[in-house]
Amino acid sequence: MHHNKELVGVDSSIEKIKPLLSDGSQEGVCTLGIWGMGGIGKTTLARAIFNKMSSTFDASCFIPNVREKEEAGGLDHLRRKLLSTLLEDESLNPSISSFNVRLESQRLQHKKVLIVLDDVANFQQIEFLIGSVDWFMPGSLIIVTTRDKYVLKMVGVKTIYKMEELAYSDALQLFSQNAFRQNHPNVGYEELSKKAIEYAKGVPLALKALGSFLFGRSKEEWEVTTRGLIKQVPPGEIFYVLRASYDRLDSEEKNIFLDITCFLIDEDRDHVIKFLEAKGYHAVIGLSGLIDKGLVIESNNKITMHNLVREMGREIVRQESTNDPRKNRRLRHHQDIESVSEYNNSVDIEKIFVITNFVLEIPSAVFDQLSSVYKPHYAIVSMSLSFVAMLLCIIELVYKCQKEKLTWKRRRILPWLYYPSPSHKPFGTLKDIIGLICAIFQCIFATITFDFVRRHVDSPIKINFWPIVFALAYYVLSS
């Protein structure tokens, strides 16, 4: 059995489960729940128990992938398959009703049966497929594998076995069978294999996926791969399996899970609950649900999770805003934090420029209108303010040029500033252009007024609307 890479470490689990199983001498139907995270080996263990024990029962049936089958097309065909296999009757009506299911199930009261329901997502699936355990003959055995411990509690499963990660020796053997096609690493690959096994943390699916990926590759490729494992997203097959557990969470559970993934690993349970309750979540219920689903682990009053689950969660967070970290509610990587911080700082500086510019242009326009041959000093103040406003616009553009690392290039007719590779777009937004134009015209109008006043003649320009144009344009373009 140990030469079969699918069954490495399974024998020890079967030995632990044996005392928990009824051998038929006890009264009633024995129910066993096998619970654990995705990829931990629940199906493999259930299949091994089924193969070893099915011959001791009058009839047996293994129903794989219940969750996927329901998502693909419902459970009617699975229920028919279950009954027809156990009753050895292929003539059952394909559209058999719940009432007829009970009638047919009465025929099973005289058979000791073994049933395995694999990867069950909710208790309704169990009730739909087998109804009640009372329908079966005493001594029958029903095994359910699930990622959610709560499902087993809901249907009254008597015995729950939690799947544990493989011991290091078994993990090394399983990994070696996939990476080297033998039970041990090649000479010179011992330390590299150890790094891969430490990353997989005894999860069979991860060990097989990593081993298969590294099979036949050069030592240099092994070194590059194992060096980056800590920072890597779980390989595609592993990510898909783990993501299925996340996708079945409700909205609040997803948020709690992602917060724990990003900020609360290895924190005290009380601290985690206070943090989550401060955000308005039902922390105790949500945390308990995640523990039951195998996504979160509580150990010694600390909240933690498997490395692969953690990296899966962080990858989900990263995918929320692949191209723009500013849209992400959870920032972990220092590059993203620095990027958002720089953006916020630049936005604050730009707002200062805009507000200061507007504050200068409004008084400039007011003094411009109040100026006359009897109040020439108003014209001087208006012109001075308008010059400062225009200068501020130019300084703002220079600041943006330095921040964006623009380069001066000549294209077509006029030279202009352009963004660096890969965009090579010309610099300047409509807001920038309108702001500069308004500042220039405000300055021109104020200068004209001053010139008329200096010659002791009232200015013919008595309506200055450039600050209003500037304000309206900025408001419309910003919104």
C-alpha cells in the first residue's frame, strides 16, 4: 500500500479511525464525518476505508464530489445512482420523488450498507440523498467528507475525525514520489526538498502539485522555485481547491477571513474578536464558522491558518485591485503602501495648489472691479495677486513634471512634455490647461486695468469672469 503514492500516510489514519467505527455488533447506524481543509486528503482516506471495508457489507456506494455535481446539474441523478446501486435495481424512475425515495429506502432496512458522500457542502445535500439514518439497517456505516464541521453537527454525525497534515516522513515520501519517481530525494536535492515540504506543510495536494511541477527540472530551476515559494501564490490546482471554500462564504465571513489573512495571523483570539467587532462584524459567530470550515485554526488561544490558505487569501486581496492599489481596502505590501501614500500626499499638495490659486484669483478679480482713477492702489493689488496666481500655476505644473518624471520632446510641430515609457502620452490634463489659461487671462485683464488706471482713465473691462470659469471647470472635471 505504501508504494501507492495516493495512499501515503493513509494507513495510520485508518488505524486511528478503526476504534471509532462500528463493526456491526453495536445497535444503530454508525456515522463518521471526515473533516478538514481542501486538499488535505479527505477523499483519499474515505476511498481507502471504502475499498477496505465494502466487502463486509451487503451493499455499498461511493458518491464523489457531491458539491460539484450539485453545482453542475443538481442531485437527482446522484440519488437515483445511490438507490439503484444499493438496491441493485437499475429500473428506478429517473425522476423519483421524495415520497418514492422513502418507499424504496424501506427495502434497505434489511441490508447492511456502506455509503460514502464525498465533499458535501451543506446538510440539505445529505438529507436529499439519504433522508434519515433511521431508514437503514443497524450496523450500516455512513461516511461524509466535508470542509465544514457545522454540516456534520447539523445532521447529527456521531463521530467526527479531523484530518491532520501528513507527518514529515510521509510528506517527504509523497513529495519524492512525484518529484523523483521514488520514495526519497535524489542526492544533492535533500535541502531543496525540505524547503518545498515546509511550504506545503503536509498537505497532500500541495506536495503532489509541487513535486509534479519540479519533476525533471534542473537544480537551478529547483533553487529559483524553492527560493520564491514563500512569496508565491499557491499553484493553480491548489489555489482552485482552496478558493472553493472561500467562495462559499457569505459576505461578512469573506471580510473576516481576509482581515485575518492580512492583519491578524498569530494574534490572541480576544484581540481578533475586538478588532473584528470594532469593524461591525459578528466576530464570535464569524470566527467560529471559519474554524468549522477549516480556513482558520485556533491553537493555544492564538488565531492562525495554514500557509497555503493564508497565501490564497492574500492573493484574493491582491486581485481586488491588480492595477490600482488605491482601490484596495487592505494594503500589505510596502510597495502598495508607499504608492498609495505618495498618491495621497500628491493629491493633498495638488489640492493646496488649487485652493491657493482660487483664493488669489477671487480677490484679484474683486480688486480689479473696485479699481478706478481714484483708487489706483486696488489695480496694483489686483495685478500683483494675478501674477502670483499665474506663477503658482506654473510652479504646480513644474511640480507635476518632476513627480511624473516627464521628458521634453519634439513631436510633430511643437516641443512638449511627455510621460516616460511605456505610455509616452503627452503631459497635461484638461484641468491643468484650463487652470493655466484662466490664470493667464486673469493676469492680462488685471494688467490692462492697471494700465488704464495709471493713465487716469477708467478701464473698459468691468466684468471679470475668469475665476468663475476656473471654479466651474475644476468642479465639473473633478466630479
